[in-house]
Amino acid sequence: MKKNSIIILASAAMLAATVTVSACAIRNAAKQKAGAPVVNRETVTTKVTKEINDGQNPVMNFTGNYYGGRACITVEPEGTNNANITVVWGDSYNTKAVWTMSGAFDEESTSVVYNDGIKKVITLNEKGDTISEELLSVGCKGVFVFSYDGITWDDFEENIATGMVFKFGNSVEEVCTTILPGDPVETTAEPVKPTSTPAPTTTPVPTSTPAPTATPVPTAVPEATEPEVTEPTAEITEPAHKTAAEITGEYASGRATVTINAADPDNVMIKVVWSDSADTKVIWRLTGKYNEDTESILYANGVKKVITYAADGEAECEEVCYTDGNGIFLFSYDGFTWDDYNESIAENMVFIKTA
């Protein structure tokens, strides 16, 4: 995979006062503007600091990459107050959904309303090159709300990012926690106080009539010192791929547990145990080769069994459902997802490493 290096320049002097914004009101107003039905939702209040622009595109204050779950949002300025936004959502190891959209930045609500969104699904090969691109929809509508806590995205078409906050960071690991919007973050910059005017020099009273002296020139009042603006930079780097040794261990999600033994990367052994009820368990056993480049294991030899237990805990009945199951395990920084092509039993689940 290619490593991206994005230099983020953020230059702004901040006022001390903060402006309270209702995210619910922003979304409703945006939906009316975009022609979508208004839905009453819980009001989320976020305090943000209003920027002094001096002709600079205000989107410069939010330029960069933001992460949430398996998605990344990239924000770039355009012109004097427009934003170009790209959302990349990893569907599986070789497919990703990509949205592109743009809109004017509203400084009062720190939001971007769009109605020109384009959604595509891109399929990649093992080297990460695009092999197909499918256009799904055009004219998508929604709103992005910006704060110093991150970005929320209200997608009016699918509501795919409901309850998510996309956090700015240098990498996925830095911001991979799932949080809800509403925790305000106040960010204010205290301006440097100007140097005080020096007190005038007192003229001493003469004891005798002295010779006339020249009137001293008053000391000039120093100009106020402007706050120094720092331009931070951040390099966006991708996390290192997991090795076979790193994926070895035990994982859990819901009523399922998974044991992975990757001592031999060419023949990784996987066992999945799913508790159907108090007296029934479903067990899958399979093997496959670990591909470190794509952080995935493809398999085509899965064996599924359903085991029924007696009251004393002894196996009473064992039924073999199939012996040619196929699918893929896709690993990431927080665990893995399992795409079972036979039943899709683990759809939308993430298995987290426990040991």
C-alpha cells in the first residue's frame, strides 16, 4: 500500500469567547435547505471557537484526515469558503465505498451542507490497484458539522454514520475509539497583552532658580504585540501491517469465540465456537494462508458442525452441516471481521482480541 503524506497547515488567531452551537438545529436547517424531510433528534451542543479569517478560507482550520471505525474523511479547502470532502469506507479487504462532495462552509454553524454527493464502490486486486469502479448514486445530500472535538456526518440518504464522531489524528490507531457526539471541547487562545504605557517622569522642584532647561520629549507608547501564530504540521502515516505472530490468540464477539494459531503462516488454524443455546453449539474449523500484504486469510475448506449436549454436559448428537465452507478473515488494528460466504453469519461484527 502506498503511504500518504499530507501536510496540514492551520493558521488562525482565536477569540477568547466561545459560541454555543446546537447540532440538532444545524442538521434540521441543513435538511430543509437540501430538500430532505426534517427529523426531530436529540439536541447535541458543542462549543466551538469562532475564527478570525482575514480573507483566509475558514476550511483551512479543519483541513486534514479524520477517522472513525473503518472510515476516513479527508477535508480540503477550495476557493474562499468552499470545502471538498472525500469519504472512504472499507467494506472488505478488496472493496471500498467512496463518496465525494463539496459545499460552502457556513461560519455561523461551522458546517458544510452538500447536495452534489457521488457514491462509488471500488474493487481492488491483491496489490491494491483498482480493477473495477461502480457508480451507485449521484446527487447525494447531507451535512458535515465541524468542531474542535471532530466531525459529525449526517448522510440524509443512508444515515450510515449516525452516532459517530470522526476524530482528527496522525493515524487510525490514534483515534480508533468509538464515541458519541456531545462532549464539548473549548479551545481558546489568550491574546498577548500589550506592553503598558510607562509612567511619565516627575520633574524635580528646584531649590533655586536654575537656568532654563529643554522640555524632555515624552517616551513613545509601544505598540501592542500581536499574538504569535504557530503553524503546526502533521504527517499522516498508515499503521504497519500485522504479522502472523500478532494475529495468533483468542478473540470474542457476542456469543462467539475464535481461536487462531498462526505458528505456520501458510497453514493458519482457526476454530470458531458459537453458542446457539444452553445445550447446542455450532463449531467451524478451517485453515488458510495468512497474506500479510492484505492482512487477510482466505479459506475454502471450512467444516461446520452442530453439537447437542445432554444435561450432564456430554455430547449427545453431532451433525456435520458442510465441509467446503469458504470466506475470508480481514484483520485490522482492533481485531478482525469475518465474511462467511455460506451464511454471512458474522455480518457487521468485529471480533476483538482477548488473549
